[in-house]
Amino acid sequence: MLGIVALIGAVSLHFVAEQPAWPERFETAQAETESVADRVWKALDMAAVMPILRDEAVAEAVDMEAQGLVAGGGRSWPSTVALVHDTERLEALFRQSMARSAAAADPSALRAGLAFHEGHLGRRLLRLELAARRAMLDGEVETQARDGFARALGRGDRRAQQILRLIDEADLVAPNVAGALNASLAFSRGYEQGGGFDMPLSDSQLLAETWAQRDQIEAEATDWLRAYLLLSYSSLRDDEMEAYVAYASSREGKVVAQVLFDAFDRVLRQTSFDLGLAAALRMQGREL
């Protein structure tokens, strides 16, 4: 990455002398990209998502420590996880990642998609999603949500059927599985770099171990999505839910989703690598 930045700097300096108009055009394009990324951040209320991501990670760390799954001593594992998921750090990582994702997206489709999220229904959906995600930090609520979806599906509930269509037509499982696999691999790479394994593992070995988790991850992601989406959208009217399914499965809806998935993927790979490194250092009595 530093090599690429240095190369861009050298190219820009070269064109300053020969084509004075170039820096102005470059700065304008860069400002437009940053403006779009900032619009994505605001439209999806990512500032409200950051503390939820931190709290989810810390809650899992508390469970792991309580079950004796974290070896070593020093700073508590939840404290280490909270440090890695500091909200200001997460925001910086997400903004950087979103700028890259937004720059690679179809601008007209992205603008159209963001307009939906900035509208009345889009804003309401976001509030419901955030409330459901906060609620599912409670393990009992998550269990009830999973059971609730199973019961709703069993009795042929229309909302459960709409949730299944949303997941299928918006293709929500595959990118979540890919993101989880990438995060798992990043954790293993961080753990390996920190000397956590008794014998160093090759990249192919790490990939094989990660891929072996795919079916389990897919099943877990599918169950969690069903429960989360039903909990989020249970209060919607049928026509509102149909409008959202139509949007989410449209080109503009998928472009916005791809920008978000790409940003999450980059950030989770970084935080997972950091956690893997921290776990390895912890076993040696060291800290990040």
C-alpha cells in the first residue's frame, strides 16, 4: 500500500510540470469520491453502527473468556477486543474502505440507491435494523428470534416467506459467508504471524482449514439473517416489505449493498488479523 501511495505521488509531481490542469482535475475527482463516501456513511447511519460492532465483538469475547477459550494472561481478552474495535478506529477504517468501494461503484446506481435510504421508508428500515441488532446483543433475544422465525415459517407466515425471498433475491447469504471466511483466514494469519501455532503453517494450509468451516458458517449466517430480518421488519406492512424486497433486489439496491459489503470485508479482515495477532501474543505474555 505504501508503495502504491508513493507511486501516485511521483506520477502527480511529474504531471505538475507538463500538464498544469491535471492536479485540479485529480483533486476534483478525489473530492467527489470523498463526498459520495460521506453520503454513504450518513445515509446508512454508520456512526450508529460502530458502537454496535464494538459491543458485539466484546460480548463474544466475554463469552469466550468465561468458557476458558482464551489462553494466556495480562490484559483481559474483552479489553483487548474493545481496543481493537475502538469506535474512532473503526470509523477511520470504514471511511477509508467506503471511499474505495464508492469509487469503484456505478455512480448513477449508487446515487439512486442512496436516495432510497434517505427517504422515509429507508430511514424507518434503518432504525428498525439498528434496534434489532442492539436487541440481539442479548443472547436470549437472539434465541427467541431464531425460534420465532422457525415457528413463523412452520405455519406459513407471509412475513417469513417475504424474508426468504429478500435473502434469496438480494443474495444476502453469499457475501456474508465470504466475509466470515475472509475474517477467519485473517485471524489465522495474524495468529500465525504472532507465533501462535506450534509449527508454522503455509498459506495453503491456512486456506484449507478456513474452507473446512464453510458449511458451518453458511448455516449459521442463514439462521442469523432469518432471525435478525424477521425481528427487524415484523412491524412493516406487507406493501412496505414488498417495496423493500423490490429495492434490495434491484441494481441500485445491490450496488449500495456491494459498497457496504466491500467496506465491511476490508475492515473485518483488518480487525480479525489484529485479534489473531493479539491472541498469539497473549499466549506469550505479550500485548499489542
